[in-house]
Amino acid sequence: MPSARESLLIAAQSALAAQPWATVRMVEVAAAAGVSRQTLYNEFRTKEGLGAALVARQVDGFVAGAADAVTAARRSGGDPAVCCAAAAVWILCRAREEPLVRAALTGFWNSRLPLPEVPPSQVVERLCAGTLDALSGSGEAELRRACETGLRLALSYVVAPPSEPEAPARVAAVVSALLAGAPAGADRRVPPQAAPSPP
């Protein structure tokens, strides 16, 4: 059973999906979570605190998901190029689906969304660090630099999204090329679980 804090964040996320953040009311979030308004204020102090915690929760899940994409690719026998490409594709596809994450990465906020407590640069650093940590033991500094470059390339597509549906596959191909020095003979196809859904 989720804690009161988690229930409140889930309720706030549902409210945000239905209306702009400016019109979300704390009393309604508390009621939807099944807790008192005082409990909500004890957890988050203010609506701004609730909003910042909601953004942080979404970012935490996003960072963990990118690392999970690397882990899944490694378990499927992928070399570092495949693993980094899988993370890049996951980043690009998931950021398209989640407005809060996209705003946290780009710094482009609108009145529909709550504001974060950290700047985009810190979010990007966390994302790169978490993804590279999932590649631990698979290369020297040069390889890690190539991986980070590939991830930042994917993030550039988040900042300026292309209209072509094949963009994730293109990013995966370029990221794999960046890591052309990875061990020979490994399968460099992006694992199926990392590939985007067909339009």
C-alpha cells in the first residue's frame, strides 16, 4: 500500500493530467489521495512544494528508466554501443510522452506545469551519470565520453523535436557510430524493447 506521500503525488499527477497546475486545488488532491488536507501540508508545506516534489518524482523515474534500458540491453548481450543507443532511444521516446520530464530537461515551462527546484543542467547531469553508471565495467574514459556525447545528441532532439517518426532510429544509428570502437563482433542492433513503437 502506498504511503500518504506517494498517494498524494499520484493524486497530484492525475489532477495535472486533467487540468493546468494553476487550477489544481490542494483540498482536491488531498481528497483524491484519501488523506486530510493537514497531512498534505505536513508533507509538502505549500502547493509549490507539492509541485516541485511531483517534478522530482517524474525526473527520478526518467533517470532510472534510462539506466534500466542500458541494463536490459546488456542482459540481451548488447555491447556498449547497443546499450548506449538503447538509452538514447528510450530518452527520446519517453521525453516526448511526459511533459514534466521534457520541461525539466529543456527548461521550457508553461502555466500548465508546476515548477522544479533544480535547473535543467542538473537534470541532464543526473541523467548522463545514471546512464553511464549502468555501463560500469564496460569501458574506459574514452568510451564513457562517447556514450555521454550520444546521450546529449538524443537530448538535442528533445529540445528541438523533429517531425520525422524515424528520428529515434536515426539517433540510435548515430550513437552506435560514435561508439564504433566498442568490442568487435558484438550484435549492435538496438534490442526490441528499446525500439520505438511504430507510428
